[in-house]
Amino acid sequence: MKPDYQNWVPKSMVYGLAGGTIVAFAAFLLLGATGAVLQGTARLV
């Protein structure tokens, strides 16, 4: 008997996690890395 190695992760979950990663990275760039929105003490916090 040959094992059946199929993908058990739903495609919608993969797409959702990828989308969340992109949104989180964009928020990091906007709020943390560039200082475009927050500056000074607020950015430090």
C-alpha cells in the first residue's frame, strides 16, 4: 500500500496567512521602520 501525501492545509488558510503577513509587514514599514506616522517618544513606545 502506497502512502497518500496530500496537502492537508486548506488553500483559504494559506491565502489568509499570506495576506496577514503582507498587512503586518506593511504596518511595520509604515509605523516602525520609516517613522512616517509616529516620531519621538510615541515611536519609541
